[in-house]
Amino acid sequence: MSSLELKELYDGFRDPEVIKGFQKLIAAEAQKLPRTINIMEVCGGHTHTIMKYGLTQLLPKNINFIHGPGCPVCIMPKERIDHAYRLAMLPNVILLTLGDMIKVPGSLGTLQDARSKGADVRYVYSPMDALKVAEENPTKKIIFFAIGFETTTPMSAALIDIVIKRNIKNIFFHINHVTVPEAMELLIKGSDNDHCIDAFIGPSHVSVISGAKIYAVFPEKYHIPVVVSGFEPVDMMESIYMIVKQFNEGRSDLEVQYKRLVNFEGNTKAQALVEYYFEKVDLFKWRGIGHIPRSALKLRAEFAALDAEVIYKEFLPYEEINDHKLCICGDILRGRAKPQDCSVFGTACKPTSPLGSCMVSSEGACAAYYKYGNLI
Amino acid sequence: MTKTVTLAQGNGGAENAQLISEIFYKQFKNEILEKSEDAAIIDGGRLAFTTDSFTVSPLFFDGGDIGKLSICGTCNDLAMMGAKPTYMTCAVIVEEGFSIKELETIVASMKKELEINGANIVCGDTKVVPKGAVDKIFINTTGVGVVQKSGISSNCVSTADTIIVSNEIGKHGATIFANREGMEFSSDLKSDCTSLWPLVEKLLAEGIEITAMRDATRGGVAAVLNEWAKQSKVCIEVQEEVLPVSDTVRGICEILGFEAYNLANEGTFILAVKSTDANRAVEILKTFEAGERAAVIANVTHQYDGRVILLSAWGSKRFMDLPTGELLPRIC
């Protein structure tokens, strides 16, 4: 896509007149709502859009957002970051991971700290960049610290596929891929009457891969509407409008607003690749939420020769580490509190020195509130 | 602060400011240093004095090289204080094994840029270090300039001023990112690396009432505006849709999750001028290639003193925060 087309795409989806148009439609529809409704945007990208474009400032008071757990960096528990840190500090290792991950502190420090102590830590934009690093450093062990939701999992699977097919001997994997629906389901079950989740805005890019089908359970079993939305402000305003309409019409349906990229089945080729290399773990700890059954993936046993968690087992710490005592991220993720309700928000806990999960990446709710101010 | 120095502390943003104030200012503290201007004003206001060290990867990038950068950077800091760049020093630390041909190219770029500024290198130093002791070549330049217009200061921005940006923003940062290993973009993007003295000279000659100027290098436009808002205790309200950003820079920002106003510039500066002079200043800037897309971008108010606010075209507002940490591409 050339830059000109890109610009046209973005201008269209950020058109002030269209945004204002949806603002009016939502206002008219929201007048008919019998009570305040709580919409959870599951994905951190959506949290970012809401705050960056100031969308809450355009909405009536009876539409409330609960900012969900959908930022892969934020939910990574300290125990796993400590794994990455320990692996990075091993001699002869180059640790690769994706962008933001290197900023997040575990109990030993961040990967940036490891790097400043001499570890070779690099970020890659695409997992495929690992191939080049491995080729240029044949005597080093390249460990890819794989993170992300359904969106990035297929890229890790594709890299594993190439490593096996080309018989590359110096790339290994530490897998931390998590899955969205299990966390959504846990949050519904954990919510009480005052803080119930009335509707979900479904993630954009997760859904491109997995298809909208993974959310079918929410309207069917829990009668909660789901609208899969794009990331642009116009996308989100339209999705909010679709949700409010569902309420007023007494429906709870699975709808796709992000039709330009998402369908019901998703990318079945990517799904098959993921299924081939990965299986569910029994329990995975989400920072700020706790253990969620079957909410993450690991390499299947037959690929253990590539699994850094197996190979370096003796070097990795396994003690449980508690979240910071003053941190209320768990309540924020469940809709029981907003970032500014936290006693350490913006003081002891800032993006440069985060205490809790929601402050660690720009897609976390606290970081977005801190950065953009949530001005009214 | 962290126990060891991290790359994030060199980003021109919040961590960088903390490192400087808690380590360097703490010891070196004096009245001139504490003004935190682009260049120190010395000798009873007659001279401007500044220094800068240059390390860039890659050394040769679209639109310039480390040599051109090392002269532009220091001369621009002088120009931002209304001073004409005059005398300069050049200190080079070069790694054993570095190509003589490349060294010649770098020094030739320096000479060309010195001519544009009308400045001369009057003393220098060269050190060759063993392989691995530096990354190829580091250059430091120090500059002395003669102040042509006194009183320009980032501590004096007031509600009587209007804020202008001299050209499209984010081009240098986006170019360096696109030129880095591992980022395979094809684009016509070039760094904005350029000497700003000719533009400043013209503005002064035309009698524009300039309150403050600063080139938006590391940390970008957001860093400059935040510093001004804090130092002058005002609120700067930026109209988001008038910020000049090229389509290519915007495209790169969209893909990587960056904001153009956080990206470095090497030939783009921010001005606070008396509001009555704002339109005339923009017209003057536009007569230069390096000022083709000059625009008024912000007003100064007291709505949130010490903060910069971005106003969207649909009536919402948010903080334009100081960039934090290393610039890292988004994950998904």
C-alpha cells in the first residue's frame, strides 16, 4: 500500500464530520437507555484509541467503559519476565522479543536493565528477523521470547515452522502466547451486579486471525452483546452505536463492525499452524488478574528440543511473586475502579516506574490515562 | 533512578531530563547552566556558547551524514539563541579500522555546512581508539556565536505569543528508523538535517518579535513544547490537524505506533513570536525550502499551566506528553 492510499484510509476513519455524526446518533440512542451501561473494550489498542482520540469526552454519561486486559505486555506476570531476564543473562545468548516488552520490569529488573548490564537483548519488529540474527551469529543461541495474543501467535508458529524445515540449530523459543476468550469469560464470572459487563467491544487484530466465532459464546451463553471493532475512532464510534442499539432493541448479538478485515471463521491457515505447534497450558498467571485456566499456549511436547523453558529449566525461577500491595489493577480490569482511584497513580506508579500491569505499556489503561490525561 | 545507565535515559524525554538534573546539574549547578537554554549566553549577553556530541547509526542516511549533522546541530543551537555561528571546535573519536574514504566524506560534509553558516573550525582534537571502544566514529563540536538579538529565552513564553513550527515534523527520526537494520521500508523519505541560521537571520532582519526558539531535536516537538510550558508556566494548546506531517512520516508512524511529534528533527524548529507577527513570520519561513510547510500550530493560555494540550478536530482534547523511554515499535 502506498503512503497516499494509507493517508486516505486514515483520513476517512478519522473524519471529524463522521465522528461528530456518530456522536449525535449515539446521544439520541443513549437517551432511551434505562440505566448506565458498562462496555468493556477488551483490547489495549482500543483503550489507546479511546484515550488518544478523547472518545469518552464525546459520549453521554450513561455509557461507561471498563478497560479490559487485552494488552499482552501488561498482563505478562513478573515470573515470566524474570525468565526472560535470566535467559538474557546467560552467556552466549541473544534474547529477542517484541517492542515494548523490553521496558517492563519483573522482580529482577527490565530487559533494558539486563542489556545495560551486558546482556544482548534486541527487539524485532517481526519474529522472522530472528532468522537473520541467527545467521549472523552462528555461535550464539538465539532465544525468542514470544509474547502476544492470537494476533502474534501465528508469526511465532511460522518462525518455528521455518526453523524446523531448514534445520536451524540455534533458534529457541520461550512461549508466552495468551488467548483472549478465557480471560473475557473469567471477568464476566467475577463481576458483580454493580460492576457488570454489559457488552464487549471485540479486539480487532485478534479477530482477523481467530475469526469472530471465538466470541459466539458470549451472546449465546451469557446474553452479552459483542461488536468486533476496528481501531480507528470512526470504527469505535460506530461500534458503540451498534452496541447501544442492541440494548434498545433488546438484542444480544455477535456483530462485526470491522468487516474490512474480520469474518466469522478468521484465517484458518494461521489457526492450523498454531494448532500444529502449540497446545494449551493448564493454568497461566495474568498480571493483575491471577491464574486463568487454559488461557495460554506452550510448545507441544514433540518440539521440546526448541523449547527454552525445557532446555534451560534449571536456570529459571519458579517462585510465585505477588503483585504490588497498593496496586489496584485487578479492580480496574474488573471495572470496579478507574486509574485515578488508585492511591499511587501518577505518583509512585508512572510509566517510567510502573508498579502494576496497567501502567507498563502505552496500551494499559493507567498508562493511557496518565499519558492523555482523561480530560473532560 | 536506575542503578545503571539505560538507553532510555538518552532519549531527550523524561528519563533523560532526570539523569541530567540529578547527576550533572546537581554538581555543576550555576546560574547560566540552570537557564537550560539551547546555548549558554555569556560575556554579558554578547556571546552564545554551546556543545554537542554526535553518534548516529547509520552514519550515512538519506538527507545527510554524521558530519553534516555535527555542524547543523551545534550551529542550530546557537541560531536558536539569535546568535550567528562564528567559531567552532571539532573533536573526533574514531575506531581503528575506520575507512579513510568515509572519514574524508564526513569531513567534507562538515566543511560544506560550515560555509552555509559562515563559521570556521578554529581548533580540534583527534583520538583513534582500539576496535570496539567506540561504535565507528563519535564527533563533538562546540560553537561560539555572536548574539544578534538578545532576550530570546524559553522562560518567557506568554499568552501574547503564538507558536509556529518551521516545517514538516518527524522526518529525521522517521528516516533514521527506516534506515536502521531490520526495518525494511521503501520510501522517498529524507532527513530534514539542515542549517537554520539563514532562516533565523532573515526573521531577525525583518524585525519579527521572537520570544523563544528551539530546534526540535531528540524528543521532537512534544519535548520542546513541554519544556516551554513548564519553564514559562503556561499552557500550550496545539491544534492537532494543523501540525504539518508528511504522508510518508505519517505512514511510518501508523505502522510502528509512533507520534510524529515525538520523533527527532534536525532542521525544524519551534518559534514563539508575538501573535501580531505570527502570519508574517510564517510567510518569511515559507520563502525557504527548509520552511516550505511552516505553520501556526498553537496558542498560549493558562488553562492547564505547565502542560501541552492537543485539540482534536472533533472537539476532544488530551495531553501531549513528554515522550518516555526508548522509542519501540508497537507489538500488534
